Amino acid sequence: MGTNNQHTHNFTQQFEFSGKAKTWSLIAILIGVAAIAYGFLLDPAEYHSERTFANLLLMGYYFTCVCAAGAFFLALQLVTQSAWSAGLIRIPQAFAKVLPIASVILLVICAAGLFSHNLYHHWNLEGITEVGNEHYDAAIAKKAGFLNAPFFLIRLVFFLTIYSIFALVLTRFSDREDLVGGLANYKKSFKISAIFLVIFGFTTPIWAFDTIMSLEAHWFSTMFGWYNFAAMFISGLCAITVTVILLKKAGYMSWVNHNHIHDLGKFVFAFSIFWTYIWFSQFLLIWYANMPEETVYFFKRWEPEYKLWFWLNIVINFLAPVLILMTRDAKRRTNTLLAVCILLLCGHWLDYYLMIMPGTVESNRQFGITELGIFIGFVGLFSFLMMTQLAKKPLAAKNHPFLEESLHHSI
Amino acid sequence: MSNVKYILGHFEDPDEMMHGIDKLQENNIGIYDVYTPMPIHGIEEKLGYKRSRLPIAAFCFGITGTLTAISMIYYMLVYDWPMNIGGKPSLAMPDFVPITFELTILFAAYGMMFTFFYANHLFPGRAPRVMDLRATNDRFVIAIDAKTNPYPDKIENLLKEAGAVEVMHNERKYVSYE
């Protein structure tokens, strides 16, 4: 709008990855490595390797999901031609650039768990499809056409490769836009994003069915894919919000103001409710129909060792954001939003914990060095890789067609 | 004493109108209201408007809806006529959630709508209160109360200086009643 175009923002500002951020993320990685070593070698419990694998799967999947959510967020902003997010688009881009590494880590964990029989032993067991064998399971034998080790790995490789390629292509377009300007790159990334969203929407449920739901292969739920998608998007949004707020606190990104943070807060609020909606839809149908093959899932989570966590999951992931973030002021108070986002990131760890543990370590559930250490390790790994990518490019996409409009965003 | 009640400054450009608001405020001339055909960012802060209390009304109506739903279902399915549905207890809370949710939304939405209509004097049969019809089309209009602000010539000059294309001295407040 003509008169107020003068601004003092330095769009070539680059994030400097050094000092405390680097030290602490490296220390966190070391804690993670130590916890994995402890889990495999020193842990006296009988289920120690299964427990460590379950935790690795949890964090590997969480890590990949947050990076994939970055790519999804990026594609969503491009397809909707959103202007408000133009100033902070480099953060989901940094997430997306880590996706290939996260995918490789998840693949290694899944493959190692599969072949060492620490994960997926409900369907991947010697002779489980042979009639007459002591392990024979009629229900699993019927599913063997889909649930078998080679096809499982092929699907996983296929999905993760596609997501990674799209994530890299989208960030490449944005980087090229920085150099040459113009609308050509934006228009191309619009098309690529639309294709990516269709593929992503149809394949993420299958990805979730494979990696998480098949841990308890006798049980199935068609809501499970969307349930995981909701968890993925909300945790990705929280990670983006936390990154933006911490960068602003460190004095970067002067062009991102309370209005942008408010919009991120609205996203976090809305998708917490969306997650609850999906979670409850799955729960209500199973509870109401009361069919034994379905209720077994919640029966396990209602046992004394999980019941408290089951309720805590709802309190953290639904009640906390709804009650704390309901007012406009709360979403605009940076510290409140930061605290809620960190709480939700921990809450969705618990959510994944409740998806994975009853199907792997079952009643030998524990919470100790392995759980905490691997969580810290992956947080450090993610921070380290993400900030390394973030530091490579300027923090603003200076030729983004909507950057000017983003500066005037006001709600 | 003239019969002019309101002075209306017509602008064709929102930036010029914002400039006009600044000019008037610098000269301590109280602005009655501003009418624009589209939302303009930052205008509420400039005019010093308080935030809308509509969300509070929405919350109250929402809570009313929640309580209505819970008490209604409780009376029907637990107190008055308990039924055995699939062996579930009469007070089956998960079952109540969708209905409670829907009634909360219904009450909040309709309550908000009627509150908005009430606050803006919009209901069937009521002539809408419009101070200038072109403000709903292509003009940005600043309205100044002529009774509380003396020197209409000075106001007219200020508006013209800021880029007003037309200044009207209206003897009645709402043209839409005519």
C-alpha cells in the first residue's frame, strides 16, 4: 500500500550456528548415543534390546514425522498461496532438508528391528504362515500378502524416497528463487506442491499402518492413518513455532512479528483439537461397537501400567492447549505459546509411546534412562541437523512474491 | 446555527483516507466513525477502538449449549427412561460427547449471530442504518459529528487537503431511511 514501504529489515541475515546451540545439541546427541549403548549392553532387564528398539522406533518415527510435517507445511503454504508465512518459510524448509537423513535413520531402525525380531514380531515370525507350524497364526497368514518383510521394506523405502525427493525439490526452487527472482520458480513449486500433497495424503496412512499399526498386527483401525497424520502435523507445527520463537529471542528475523506468531498459535490450537477429534473418533467407534478384535487395543492401554499415561495423554494434548491457548492474548504472548508448544512436543512423545509400547514391550513397560536418553539424543540430532541446514541460507526468502505482503500481515 | 448534523468526507483511496484521519486527529477533531467498502488493516488501532466483546458472548452461549446438552441427555437417558443399549451403562459419557459438542457449536454460532444482529440493529423489517450509500460501494468515508465539532469550514479544508474528492454536510444522520 504505497506509502509505508520503507522497512529496516535485513533480509540477507543468516543464522549463525555456533556457541551454546551447537554445544548443547552435540551434548544431547552424545547422551542419546550413551543411552542406546546402555539400552543394548548394560540394561539388566530381560527385555532390554526390545525396549531399546521400541524407543529407537518411537524417536526415529517422531523425527521423520516432524521433518515430513515441515515439507507438508511448506507445500501447503505454496498451494494455498499463503502470504502470512512468507517470512518464516525458511524454517519448514530447513525441516524438509533434514527429511532424507531422517528417512535413512528410520529405515535402518525398522530394518534392523525387523530382522533381529525385536520389532514387528507379531507378523514377522518363522513359520507364522505355515499350516501345522507351532507359530501358525491364521489371521496373520491371511494378511501375509501385504505384511511380509520384503514388501514392507519396499513400501517404506518407496514412500520415504518420494517424500524426500519432493522435499528437496521444493527447497531447491526456493533457493533458486533467491538467486534469480521472478515468478517462474514460485509457479513451478505450486505445481510440484499440489502433486506432493495428493501423494502425501494417500500414502501417509499406509506409512503409519506399516510402521506403527503393524506392531499389533491382529488389530486394525482405518482411523489410524489420520490419527498419525494429525499427530505428525501438530508436532511439526509445534517444532516450527518453537524454532521461530527461539530465533526471535536470539535476535533474528525482525520481520516476523506478533501477528505471525499469533497465526502459528492458531494453527497449534486448531490442530490440537483436530488431533483430539480423530483420537476420539477412533476411540468412540471401538468403544461403542465393543468387538473383541478391536477393543483389545484399548484393553491393553487400560491396564494399570498404561492407564495413568492414557489419561495424561488427553490432558496434555487436548485440555492443556484448549484451555491455555483459547484467548487471543495467550496466542500472542510468546512465552505462553512457547511453553505450550514444548509441552505438546512432550505430549506427542507420550502419544507415540502409547501407540508403540503396548505392542512391543507390553506389560514390561518402563520409563527410565533408555526412554529419556534416546528422546534427548534425537532432539539433539534434529536440532543439530536442522540448524546446520538453517545456517546455510539467509533467513528470509528475499524474492518470495508474498514477502512484502507478509510484512504487513495484521490480525 | 446551521442544521448540519454530520460532515462526511469522501475519499477514493484508502491511503489518502488514513492520511485524512491523521490530519483530523492532529487538529483535535473527533471522528464519529469511518466507513469503508473493505476491511483496512490497522484502522481500529488508529481510531482507538476497543476490541469486540463478541467472543465473550460466544463463550457464554457455548457453555449454555454444553449444559443444555448434558442436562437434556441426562434427563432423557439416565433419569426419565434408562435403556439398555449394548450393555452399556446408562450414563455413558463417550456417547454424550458428540451431542454435547454439536449443541455447544450450535448455541455458540446462533448466539453469536443474533448478538451481532442485535448489536448492529439488523433484523428483518428494519431499515439498515447507513450514513452514506457509496461507502458500501467505492468510497471511503470519514464521518464527523458537526454538533460537537465547530468550524465546519476548517474541517472541510482539512479533508480536501488530505485528498477528499467530495465533502457532504448532511442534515440527517442516516440517508438510508429516505
